Amino acid sequence: MNLRKKLLIVLISIAWLTPANMVKAEDCHEARKWYNEGLALSDDSEREASYYQRAIELCPDYFEAHNSLGEVYKSWGKYELAIEEFKYACRSLSFVEPRNNLGEVYRMQGRYDLAAEEFIEAIRLKPDFRRAQNNLKYVYKRLGKYDFVIEAPPEPIPTAIFTRIPGMTLPKGSFLVDLQYQFWEQEAGLTEDLFVGEKPPLLYAPSKRKTSVHELIWGIRYGLTNNLTIGLIPKFFFKKAEVPIGHWGIDADPSVAGIGDTVFMTKYRLWGRRRTHLSAFCLLSIPTGDDDAEGESQGVMRRIPLGSGGFDYTPGIAFTTVQKPFTINADMSYVITSGRQAGDEFHCDLAVSFPRFYGLIPIMELNYRWADTAKRRQLFQTHRGRPSTIGPPFDPRPGGPITHETTIMEKGGHTLFLSPGVQVFLTKGLKAEFGIKIPIIQPGDAWAEEVVLHVGLTKYLF
């Protein structure tokens, strides 16, 4: 084979491998001019269609031109041609509009299953695509799938920080995951009138009760239907008590750490519109925390419960409404306890949020709680020993441990917190929150929280 034939074969191969529709940059630039001419008309005329067709001839992957040409075909009733153009435009993963348009053509043809698939994909790519949401709601109704019908709010409704349960429920199949951290201290005197029955010798007993609490809460909620949300909320605690015993000059700080009680939540929306929602909820506290946990420091042992030791049941009702520029969240509940570590409680919370800037939501809350009086067993033990000169009924052996297990009466009363806070949306569906609960009304001698600090992260998964 001579050189001329070899060269001819190479040229033929190159021509064969080179796409016939190889597009030049200047062709696509020219195509955009034709496309803009068609948009300027927007009258569904043959002339408008010809402009889009010319743009596609110059630049075959001009997805916007395919979509616009499909819309013209749809207006003419030429559904098969429209489907072909929309399918081509759907090749662009960043262009969501053709998915909705393709679904609308299927809907017009009565092919509701195919239409639903396209609308679902459009919403997956763009969760706040209202047109696709409304179309999906319509085809679900036509298919008789009423449990799947979504009534999406026109805008995200802010929730509160300490008024944790809003009136809304999650859409079917969506998740909400949050992580919260709280810190507070509680303090009360240890006077003789608190003891029920046997009283320990005050000479060897602490002079006060003071505990600092670090609480970590991880919660997950799931929209079982559009009106029913379920959730699981486990808790983790680190608690440290201060045990001052003046007789021996001891200032011990025993501590415990571990899993607390786990809360199972169900919430059902009784009534709702786009800006107003009313729900009933129930919280079941499962005793996964050790109510007999004990900590030791400087030879002093103290019982510091991590859990309640029983099942607590909390029915309640929650309400949310948007009255621009404010969003109001409120809930009311009653805690029915086993009485082992705490008495029954009544809660009433009110929160008002008022967006000021994009992604920044200041919140002001009032959190009221009434607690009943309760009785619980308290363990106190020291290995410090006692002088041998002390006779019966005390142990005369030097160095012997002193143990007191007695019943303490926890007095109840009314507590009211003023709770300012702020929420910041970091990215779409992810927000951080910061809040502080300040007691403005407290029972004088009750075992109640002081200032509560709160930090949290919440992520919505649709």
C-alpha cells in the first residue's frame, strides 16, 4: 500500500470518528439569539416554534430551547412531540423545569403514574418546587392516594427553642434530626423538715444540695403520614454534685455519667392550614436511665439518679400560627409520673419568633411549670470513719463507713422562665440555635434549675 492510499485511509477514519454535529462556540452563540427571538414572541405561534427549531439545529444540546419548543407543542396538543422535546431537555441534571412539564403532559393524557414519577423527581431535585408539589397533589388525588397528598406551606414556619413541640407535623417520608446540649445548676438547702421518717445525724450530713447537669439530647422524628409524626429522643447526662460536710472539712464532688431516660413521641395533626396548625401529642418516657446511679469522691458516696425509674406519660396539645411578621408557637401538657424521683408536672409554653434578616430568627419565650411535691430515697455514705469515743447507737469502730439512706421530700411549686434565643440557618435545611432560660419566678426552697444554657443543631431531611 503506497503512501497516498495510507493517507486517504487516515483521513476517512478521522472523518468517520468525528461527530457530524460537532458544535462550534459561535454556533451556540448564534443559537441563543434565535432562542431569545422566540422568547420575545411567547405566543405559541409557528414562528416562535421555528426560532427554537433553528436554535436546536445550531446547538443540538440547547436544553432550554428543547424545553421551550416542547411547551409550544404542548399548547398545540401535539403531546408526543412535546414528550420527545421534554425528555431531551431532561438530560440536563441541573434543569428541573422539563421534569415538571413532562409530568404535566402525562397528566393531560391521563397517564397519572408516569406523571407522578416526573413530579416526584422534580421535587427531589428542587424540594421547594411549588408547581410540581401542586401537580403531584392533583395526580395523587386522581389515583386515590389521599394519604400521600401534600399540603406544603408557602414558606418554612419557624419553630421555637424551648417550646419544642410545634403544631405542624412532618410531611410523609421526611426526617428531622437534632442534637441539643443544655447545662444548668440546681441548688437547695438540706433542712431537717425535708426528711421523712428516719433523719440522719446532721453532724455527718451535707449542709446543702447542689448539682450541675450537662445534658446531651439526640432526637430523630419521622413523618409516618402527612398528619402523623413519630420520634425517638434518647438522652445522655453528666451530673456532678457538691457535698460539703463541715464537721470533717470535706468538700466532695461525686459525679455520674450515662444514658438517661428515652422519650418516644407521637404527634397527630388534628387540624391544619398553610399558616395555622393544631396537633395532639403524647410523650412516653422509657426508664432507660439508672435511677440508682452512685458517684464517689473523697470517700463520700452519693446517689445521683440518671433516670426516673418509671414510665412517665405526657399527653399534650400544640398550636402554631403565622401572623406576619410573627410566628406563634404554644403547647400545653401534663406529665403523669411514677413518683419515684419527681412528682407530676403541668407545662405551658408560649414562643413568639420574628424574622429580622434572611436566615436569622430571634425568639422570645415564656415557659411555665408547676411541679407537685414528691418523695424519693436518698443515699449518703462516707468512708471517712468516726471517732471511737462516739458510742451507740453509732458504730464505735474507727474508720468504719457511715451510711444513711433516707427519704427526702422534694417540694413542688410554680416556676416561670423568660427565655430569649436566636436561630441561624447555616445552609438549606440546617439551622443552629442558641437560647437561655432565666427563672423569674421560683419556689423559695424547691429543688429547681437556675439559668439554663442551650445550644442545638437541627437538620431537615426531605
